[in-house]
Amino acid sequence: MGMQLASTEIEARTAQVVAAHHGLEGPLLPILHGIQEEFGFVPQEALPVIAEALNLSRAEVHGVVTFYHDYRRHPAGRHVLKICRAEACQSVGGDAMAERIQKLLGIGFHETTGDGAVTLEPVYCLGLCACAPSAMLDGEVIGRLDADKLDAIVAEVQG
């Protein structure tokens, strides 16, 4: 997945993101979103830079990163597939769809396929309850998920 960035490069780019958001009220979450947008995840090397700039401990910043599921601590695959795990989707076969996609991809939630093609993430409601079960592939929602749609998704992400 691309070239490895040096710690100094991560720290310098993090400092730029921090500077761009530092003046906001409650800047930690916007900074973390900016870091994830910059790198595709929140690198460990970014945490001390953020902590120092906001007068927080590294543990406090780490706690926020690990609390919110949207922040990744590792680079995602080329495709991100989110499967809805909320009650409405579960009630109409979402559990079976979740199990099937994990078997098809050979990974669990919060994992990326060995070839870096796809990262599988659970999500708790995509707002498509009337079209459940649902998923999201690279930001595009997919309603009325069934075995055929899962097979098509796997073909697309592995293609």
C-alpha cells in the first residue's frame, strides 16, 4: 500500500493539519478528521504532536482515537466495505449477510484482506432501514443486500 512515510514527514504534515484547525472551538475531533483525510488513518506518530499542541496527554488523544470507530489506526484497503449491524438490518437477514461477506473475503470486521484490496467495517445504521439489510462500498450505499449483491461486491473489490 504505497510507500512508508518517515516519522518526521508524518510529524510535519500533522503539525500543518493541527495549525489549520487549532483555532476552532473543541479542535481535537476536526484535527483527527483532518489527519485521517491526510494519511488515510491516524498514525501513532501524530498523537504526540496533537497532544502537545492541544495541551493534552497522549493517552487522552489515544483514548479519543480508539473510542470513535471512524478513526483508523492502520491504513485501509483500496476499498472500504461497511456492513450495517443495526437492529433493523439484523431483523431481515443482516447477520447472515455479515457472516457470508466475512467468509467470502476471508477476514473479520476491522480487518483488511492480505492483498490490501478491501477493509471490512461494521457500521451501526446507514439510514436505509426501509431497504435493509444494507451496506456501503467506498461511500456508495447498497440496499436490499442479498447473496447475489454480496457476490457482485466481492467481484468488484477483488477485480
